[in-house]
Amino acid sequence: MLKKIPKLLSPELVRIMMEMGHGDELVLADANFPGHALHPRVTRCDGIGIPRLLAAILELFPLDHYAGHQAVLMDVVQGDPTVPVIWDTYKEIIRGVDPQAVIGYEERFNFYERSKSAYAIVVTGEEALYGNLILKKGVIEG
């Protein structure tokens, strides 16, 4: 154990975040996401919902303000009546840490394609539909 590292974050996930560079992306995927089919670097956080994990990650993870969006949500498929209320929770958590953060939306299959080029995918226990989120890593200003 180390001080100041949220206990929710596994050593593997902390290592992944430390290896990432400026502009690299981290996918936080819900339990239905095909992470292993899309990417060779997948870590699992089964049983943990994305809101708790997102809050813990953002204690350590700077967001990229050189990009147009610091976070991206998977948009609802056209014609699907689902209203992802979890998005409000994500936005509240992100903007609580970074009030200037801009959150974008990506069509489902474009989100999958973008996930293939992410640094890593974190498959969680999140059961909310359209609960997937991409974070873009920024820089630490010293």
C-alpha cells in the first residue's frame, strides 16, 4: 500500500496510467463493452462502477487541455430510446475536478474504432447502458 493512492486503483491500473503519455487515451468501459475483442491491453475492475473508479482515477490523472475534448462519451444509437442518466454523474465528477473540461460524444462504432487506438481499456462492472467513457491524458504542469 502507498499513501495518497486511492485504494480502488489496482497496481496494474496505476502502472498503466503512469506509462501513458500526453494525448494517450484511457477507455473506461461498462460491463457489456467488447474490450478484449478490441484491444490487447485490457485491465479489469469487475464489480466496480465507473463513477467511483472515475473519481479515483481523476485524483491522479491530468486531462488534456490541448485537445478539443478531455473526455468522450459513447453516444446513444439513433432510434434507441435510452436516456443515459449516468452521463450527468460523469460530468459532475469530471467538472468537479476540472471545471474547464469539455465532454464530447462519439457514435457507437466510431467509439469502438477509437478504443482500438487507446492506450488501454479498463473493463468495469458498470451496468448502465452507454456507460462507456474515454479520457485523454494531459500534462502535469510544474
